[in-house]
Amino acid sequence: MTLTNKDLLARRNHAVPRGVATSTPVFADRAENAELWDVEGRRYVDFAGGIAVLNVGHRHPKVLEAVRAQLDRFTHTAFQVSAYEPYIALAEKLNALAPFEGPAKTIFFSTGGEATENAVKIARAATGRNGIIAFTGGFHGRTLLASAMTGKVKPYKAPFGTLPGEVYHLPFPDGEEVKVADTLRMLDFLFAADLPASSVAAIIIEPVQGEGGFRVAPTELLVALRRICDEHGIKLVADEVQSGFARTGRLFGIEHSGVQPDLVSVAKSMGGGLPLSGVIGRADLMDAVGPGGLGGTYGGAPLACAAGLAVLDIIRDEKLVERANTIGENLRRHIDRLHANTKLLPVSRARGLGAMIAFDILEEHGKPGVRAGAAAAICARACEKGLILLSCGTQGATIRILVPLTASDAIIDEGMKIIEQVLAESAA
């Protein structure tokens, strides 16, 4: 029986709940680096990277080699039952790479939501406080506490009833309507009206917002948050789930600011395609939780840790931090040309750091207003032409690019050419 996308979509709709959305009608058959082929044999350029999971590309040979070697030894023991060297080795490497000074320790989980939740658990244990401050437009996962911290009601909060309490949100500076001074003023109001600083365990922030539209946290804000956290004994959590592992042109996005966090949540590209997440933190904070208070049956699974070790080697050996900056410069040149071409659907200039790049669909050329909800249609048309592309942003007007850092210039140019074609057709 020959599989088709249409038949599989019908089976999916019958067997899988609609709550888990799929952005394309494409069913994967195989993939290599920055290319994917569907079950009907059609080729696609992949600008999604499994939602920032594939910084080292699909099926990197070194990842496959590491996983196969581990597969021949054992697949699972549970670290809490019989520990194993790859977990320890990966923790040691990340401790040495942590974006803060002093001793570090690392614990592993499976998903980004687990990473952000456990960062909060550690902060609460270390401070004896409950309050958490996050930001509008932020995305920290879909579990209940992670959903509470996520700064967007639909679709992440609306249907799920009462979420965990003592989570508060500040407006994220967008450089236009909300300035850094506005955000800090709202923090003062929060401390005065609802939540004394002495009750706050942690402030969690993405150095570059992912689902929120690839908006970069201003250095001025991060510096101020660090000062406020130091003054009041609050822990600063950098959510690097999407921005980490060379994507922004540094190993961690917060390194661009020079600000040192207390805890770092990591996931996605760390596992090279296998489920792996973790928290890297200052050693004294990480040891605030007693034995049994942290963990998970599959956390830091042997195959995933083997892949994670390979990913760090690939980032180093193939100079992917530097490559991210080169890719970012190329993408910016392409997007700036799109922005300047008045024959195309109007788009903004590029924004982001390194190869974590996005642009908005605008209402009019030369004017700032975005065309709310327009990005999904652009992504759908791109898919029809052989490009897998994702949208994001609080108004659904942002196109984000997460092409693997191992992609060739030719593949990147091919994908950008498709975007140009789609924008031309959409303007007609």
C-alpha cells in the first residue's frame, strides 16, 4: 500500500486529538541536514528545524554514530536507579560552558516544559518563596505551571481552568509601544500593589522570545533585572530552550548581554533530535533540593545524553557559533531586499540575533502596523512550493526562520527565493 499525505491526514484526524496541531499537511518519510522528503517523495527545504531542535541538522552523522554506540550498550536504566557515565559527562561539559561564573551543576529532563518548571522548583526551594514573574509574549511550555508562566492566553491557557497561582506578568519591551522604562515601572507597581519583592522566588525571561516573535530582550532590561534580583534575593532564570546551542551566534542567547543568570533552562537542540532538556544552575542553588525532589523516569535518557555529547562536539568542531552569525547576515540581506521591494507583500526588516531571525507581514510598505493573522497563509503557500516555514508572534504576523546551522548557503538561498515568490504572488 502506497502512503499518501491525504490518507495519513485522514487517519491522523480520526486517531489523534485536534489539540495537538500540525502546521503543515506534510508527513515525513526521511530527512537529511536541512532537507525533508514526504511519504509521496516530494522534497522540502526545512526552515523549521523541528521548531529549533535541529541546529545540527537532521541525522547528523556524529549524532547517529553516538546514538548507535549507546544503543548497543543499553537504552534505559533510569538515572535514579542505575546511573551512567554519559549523563555525568554531559553535565560536566555544560557546567564548564555555563553562562555565569562560579561552580555549576546540571540536571536533565526530557522536555522544555520540564526544564522551565524545574528551574522554578529549584528557585523556590533555594529562596523559600513562591512568587514568579514572567513576561507577556513569553512561552515556557504547555504543562500547567509552564502554561501559567507563558504570556499568551490563546491557545495556551483559555480552556484549562485555574492555573497555578503566584505567577505574574510584565509587559515585554517591544521598542515601540512598550519601552524598558515602562516595563520597570510596571515591576515597581507590581511590588507595591500585589507582590512584595521579598516574596518573589524567580524572574524568568527568554533572551530572545520564541513564540512571542523573536523579540530580543534589551540589554538594558536584563541589566536592570539582574540588579533588582541581586537587591532582593530573587533568582534570574534564562529560558534558553529555543535560543540556546549556537542559534543566536553565542552558545547561549543571554551571553550577548553580558548578564549572568542564576539558572538556565535548556532543551530542543541540545539533544540533536532526541528528547532532552535540563537546568544548568549555580551549584549552591541546585543543591537546595534534597534527594528525590527532582528527576523523572526518562530524564537524561542514555541515548539522548549520547546525542547531547555529540551535539556539543559538532558545535565546537564545525564552528556553528560562527556559522550562525554568517547565516544571520545572509538572511538579513535577503529580508532587507524583500523589505525594500514594493512589488511584494510588505514586510518589516529582519530582527533577532545570529541565525534566530524573523520578520513581520505589514499592512503597508514603510509603515509599522502588522497584518494580524497573515503569517499562517504565507507559510501554507511556502509549503506548497517546497519550503517548511513557521509563523509566530502575538498577532500571528511573524515569519520565523530556524534553518539548521549546518545548512549550505545554496539551500538557504533556495528557501529565501521561495519566500520571495510567495510574497510576490500574495501581493498580486
